[in-house]
Amino acid sequence: MKSLRFVLPVAIFAAIAWFLLKGLDRDPREIPSPLIGKPAPMFSLPVTHDLSRTWSPEALRGQVWLLNVWGSWCAACQVEHPLFNDLAKAGTLPIVGLAWKDMPDNSIAWLRKLGNPYAVVVSDIKGGVAIDYGVYGAPETFLIDKHGVIRFKQVGPVTPEVLRTKLLPLVRQLQDS
Amino acid sequence: MRAAATRSSRGALAGLALAAMVLFVGVPGPGTAADPPAASPAPAPATLATAAPSDTGLLTTPEQRARYQALAEQLRCLVCQNQTLADSNAELAADLRRQVETMILAGRNDGEIKSFLVERYGDFVLYRPPMQQNTWLLWIGPFALLVIGALVWWRIQGRGRAGEAPDLERARRLLDE
């Protein structure tokens, strides 16, 4: 009984401290996506470089690919962009750009300046497709497998570390399966 | 000597009480004077809140507008996380408000509209978390803590009353010496 009087407050303190400590390195902006493990929503959007054509994810069925949501107005997108340029040069996997709430002319100018790693860029001017993908801030990046299922989502810029430790191992695993 | 000490401490207590009273009485004084001007700006935000969110004017009937207003106040803006869709000026919030409006116009019920957003953005879009397996602690926790607190208080009270008699006796014995 006596020992409980000492142990209990310490245990409660330790429990609270543990939760607070865990809370420190959790990003409150990172909301777990309910879409992981679900089929990537279908869409048909105009191709940014040729607005008379449309593109749909159906075209990449059977391949592992990245969907990168960006915009020429988005500063953080410039941070991750060189990584995509490298990935495209290495030919690791096709990357599709979704220009979110961006005028096609601005998107094209931005890509001309910073390089275009995308197999195709589509324009979601009104943002309807972004809502289907649960996008709430650019950049966001989705990894989609051969069966069209979303396997991974990065909120915010893809960092070299995320690429090395999470994205690339998963890409290899999905490409081999 | 002993009596003097108690009197002076009583005096100090009385002084404290007086100071506290002055403080408490002192506060409402200027407050009441400031009340009438403070009351007038209050209705302004309310009218703003009802006017601002419906930015497309798609909804015409009062019922539709009431439903829309209620929904916009229950759904979270994911960009500025502590604001509702109704409160937020973020572009995404405007997109989602328009989505809610179009779904109301299309004759979808409130449950369908909420689950549409939950499927894409997760439970986090709901300001009122649903009661389910991973949230029961959130719902029950505060009440459980209240019960525990009441139990602890009750035990301490009980012990205090039981321990009072021997203490009094001891004090009397000491005084008699």
C-alpha cells in the first residue's frame, strides 16, 4: 500500500511524459490518408502541354508509378523537384505531374525553368481531382502499384531520406512483385 | 504570547481576504462600464459567419442553406486545422464548401456528404470524432478520470475524518503539558 502511494504518481507522470514526448516529433499537419491500400481514384484531365488531349491513370495500369501533386505557385515543390529530375533521369519509374489549381501556361513556364521530370502533366484547374485524392496541400506524392492501388503517400516535399528509406525500397518491392 | 500570534495571523488572513474582495469587487467596476460598447461588435461576427461561406450562391431555399451552414460548421478545414470549413478563408476550404453545396444540390443527404469527405480525408475532417474502436478512450477518458478523481477524493476525505479524533486528543495533551 505504501509503495503504491509512491509508484502510482510516478507511473502516471511517466505515462503523461511518454505521450508528451511522443507528441513532440509528430507532425500535426500529417493526416493519415484513408486512401492507402485503396484503388487510386480514376480521372480524366486535360494534358497540360496539349489541352485538347486528356489523360487517365488507366494508361499506366500494370506499372508502378508516382503521382506528384504540385503547382507553380507552390514554393515547397521547388525543394523536392531536383529529386524527381534525378529519378526521371535514372528511369526508375514514370512520374505523373498533377498541376493543382494552376494555369497551364504558368505550369509550363515553371517546368521550363526547373526541368520536367514528368512522363505526362495534367491540369486540375478547379481542384476536383485533388479532392478525390484527399489532397490538402502541395506537394503531395502518391505511389501507385501495378493494380492501380495507392501504396504510399508523402505529404509535403519528398526528402532524400524519405526517398532512400521509404519510397525506393517500396518501389523495388512493388516492381518485383 | 500564543494568543497574540494567533491574533496577528488572523489579522493577516483578514487583510488577505479584504485584499481579495477589493480585487474581485474592483474588477467588475470598469467591466460594467465597458459592457455596453463591448456588446455592439458581438453580433457582427455572427452575421459575417452566415454571410461569408456561401460564396457561390448555388443554394436558394432556406432549408438547403441551413443544411449547408450546419455541415460547414461540422467539417474541418485541413489547411488551417483549427478552423471549420465555414470559418476558413483557405482556397481548399472554398473548394470543399463548393463540393458540399453541389452535393446538397444533387440531393445527397448529410450522411453521404460526410462519408464522401471521410473517405478522402479521413475522420479528421469531422470536428466531432465518431465513437469507434480507436476513439473510445477519447470519449470515455475524461469521465473515467473524473470517476477516479472522485474515488481518490472520497478516500482522502474518509481518512481525514477517521484521523481527526486522535490528532485532536494529541493536541489537547500537548497543550495541557
